[in-house]
Amino acid sequence: MTDIIESKPPEAPTSVAEVAPAPGRRLGTGWVGYLLGRPDVILSGLVVFAFLVAAIAPGLLSHADPSLAVPADKLLAPGSAHWFGTDQIGRDQFSRMVHGAGPSLRAGLLTIAVSLGAGGLLGLLAGYAGRFANTLIMRICDAILAIPGVLFALAWIAAFGASATHIALAVGIASVPTIARVMRAEVLRIRVSVYVEAAHASGVRPAGVLFRHVLPNSWRPVLALAPLEFGQALLAIGALGYLGFSDSKGSPEWGSMIAQGQTYVVVAPWLLFIPALGLAAVVVAVTHFSRVWNGSHA
């Protein structure tokens, strides 16, 4: 007598995810698959990486002296000997571009430190200290926002001088209102949450609630603005250098290189377009890369 083996029909899928794989995982898993599907992110990351290498270790990219002038080689077009050509006194433009990344990075980081530190503190006080502090701080921020950032920086430089520190401070202070407004909005949202009210009800001091509950939960959106503000700071510092407000006239600085190249745009257009495109590429790459990063971690 033979046994009849009963077979069960296959169970139907319980969700759409079991029917088809997720679109983001077709090329791989995790960050690998995501990057393979986003060449724009890879390109932006490479530009940012090249900028950081040029700023931190310029000798890895160029061994030429950026201040060495060879009059016999002046206004040479880009070629194998000089990748970005030479300027009006025979200095290698590629070496100057590489060594000019360092001052831009240092000024940008100082700008971000000023804007995040001062803006975050003002926004924290405005959102938590009470109505008087809120009104006073926000009116000060409105007054700063009423002045264009470059004009505010020019007024600051005219008053205190055109050193690298003063330029970074001027650009950073002009960015303080943006950071302060974002921080204030987060603090106002966090201070009415359940765990903050429970901390107040349990007898915790206001300072303890501020630094133990409010601040740790409100700084992330502000920190996410740092790369965006860094790109804007590079653009503002380049604009000030273009206007002639740089730390040293002879040192490689992208804004001043653009200003010098404008004079020779007819006979040597690479002196203008290469530094301008380099600055624009770094600003766009930093901005785009930070937006993609913030969107993926939202």
C-alpha cells in the first residue's frame, strides 16, 4: 500500500517587499549599492577629497614652488610641463591652485567655528531663556540679516583690518543669524516635549534640563548645516579675495588669483577660468555632498 504524500501550496507573500527587491539594493547592499547608483555623489566626494588633500598635504599633489617666478615661461598655455599654465610672471598655476586650498580651508573652518559657536549659543538662549532674551536676540539677528553678508564683511574688515582671522570672523558673524534661527526653532520644539516637562516636574534645575535634555537633542539639525555653511563661507572668502581683501597679496589665494587673471582674460583666459572653475567646483561639491548626506540621514 503506497502512501500518498500531500504537498502544501506555497504561501502567498505577505508584503510588497517580498515580491520585488528594493530599488536601492539592485546594485549591491548598503553604501556600496547606493554609491554605484549615484555617480554624482562619487564625483562630489572626489572633488571634496582632492580639496582636502591639497589643503592638508599640498606636497602630495605638487612639488613646484608656488612663488617661484620664471619670466621666460610667463603666460604659457596649459600643457604637460604646466598643467594649468603659468601666470604673468611665470609662476606655475597648478602649484598655486594646490597651495591656495590651505588658506581657504583654514578660513572656512574658523568661519564655521564662529557661526556654529555663537549662533548655537544665541539660538539656545533665545529658545530657552524667556521672552525678553528671545526678543532681544532675534532683533539683533534681524539687524544682521538686513545687511548683505559681503557688505557686513567689508565693514568689519574696514574697521579691524584685512587679516585672515578678521576675514573669517566677518564671514562667520554674518552667518550667525541663520544658525541661531535653526537652533532656536529646535529648542522651542524640544522644550515642550514630554521628557523635558517630566524633568521639570521631578525637580531638576533649569540648567540641568538645558544641558542634559535640551541641548543634546537640538544640536543635530544645526550640525547638519555646517557643510552647507562651509561652502557659502568659501564663496564669501573668495569674493573678498577677489575684491582685494586677502591676508597677503603675494600668497596663493583663489579669489585674488581670479582677480589677477581677469586682467589677462584676452591673452591668457586660463588665468581667470581655471581658478574660478576650481572654486565653483569645490563649493558645488561640498554643498551637494552635504545635502545628499543630510537627506540620507534624515
